Amino acid sequence: MAPAMWIFLFISEKGGVRKSSTLIAFLDYLSALVSDFLIYEIDDQTRLRALFPDRVTTIQLPDIEAVRHDDLADVEVLSPLIDQILDRRSPIIAVDVAGSVDARVLETLLKLDIAGAASESGYKVAVFTPFLLEHDAMLLATRSIKRATLVLPDAVIVPVLAETGDRVEDLSKEHQRLRKAIEGDRLLIKHPRLLPRALAAVEKTGQSPYRLAEMSLDEATKRFMETGTSRALARGIWSELVTWQDAFRRQFDRLPFPGENTVST
């Protein structure tokens, strides 16, 4: 059987739903399984470029005024992504789409026939859509999923519930309805919660939570202490990160990729 090739899109019209942190955790997870993957950010994430140097290509969409004067402006800047797909430059391509341009990017990818390009080149496609148990976040997630399904009808849609401590049982009937619309018969995964103090300490190190959890206790403690975290607190945070990483890894392990049939070089 030929190894599978994948395009992973991370989209969410709503900001603050941990889209970028889900992407980074998934890429860290992926790094242990494959050595060859590319990242396109239709955004401007300095953190993503710092964590994955030489793998990230940034695409800046033209401003609205430019689009008014040139209806192919967005098509032009997104064409290199389609070229990469058609040329099979990498077995794995991850795409981070900023929430502010979610609809605009998907509309342009429809014009560029990303579904046809992926099929022609042998790629499968998965679309990750993170959301919170909040009305607006769930409503916008349903909209993102509908758009993605229109553009990529054969894609695997992966709703990602960013845990906040809220219980599903406590949701109103309207919230329950929206959650069911998001999940449907899809495989929903959960983004485990990290407490704010741990997140703040991680940010200072310049590392990702997943990578710090991979380190030994001594190495991680050293990284935290270099940024002003006390030894005792550093040890507690590392322990929390290990638990968080284990929970996240088990969520990713449930997915039908990358698995044994993914290209690894």
C-alpha cells in the first residue's frame, strides 16, 4: 500500500479558541512520526516560525483595497500553496488560517480547486476546527465547518473542543443543539486545559508545552528557572505539562492519521 499523504487545515472564525496552540501541539506530535512536513501560515505567527524554523512559509493576504481593484489578488498569493500540492513537495502540509480571514481563504481555495489538486496529487485532507462551549464560538464553528465541507467535501472534519472546565451536562438546550451540530458523526477530540500560570511560565521559555513535557525534569526545570520561575513551581508546572501532554497525545492517537501508513523519511 502506498503511504498516505495529508493536508491539515486549521481554521476557526472565532479567535481565542486555541487554534494555534492546537496546531503547535499537533505538529510537535507529528514530529515524532514523520520528518518531512511543511507549514503554511495565512497569518503572522512569530511563535510558529520560532518553533519550526525553515518549515514555515508565511502568506500575507493583500489588503481589501487591493482586492477591490484586482479580483484575482487573493488567488495570486494563495497559488504557491496549490503549486506545492500539485508538485507533491512534501508528504505532509499543514495550513494555519487566521480567524479574521477564514471565509476569504476558503472562498479563494474553492476558486483554486484545492479539492481537485489534492485528489490529483494523492493527498487526503483533514480540517481541524477548534471551539469553546460558548454560544458564539459554537455558532461560528458550525459556520466554519459548513464552509470547509463545501470547499473540501471529502475532507475529514475534526472538531476540537478546547476544555475550559465547563461541563457539557450544564449546557442550555441551544448550546447542546450547537454542540451536536458541530460533532455530528465526526470524531471530536479534546484540547486539554492548561492553567493560566502554567501557560504564562511556558510562554516565557520560548518553548511549546509539548516540548517542555518531552524534556527531563531537570532540563525543564532549568528552562523555567532561567526565566525567573522558582524551582518548586517549575517542578509542579512540568508535572502538569506531562499530564497535559499525555492527555493530548491520547486524543491525537484516536485520529485516523498519521498512523503507520503515513510517509516517513
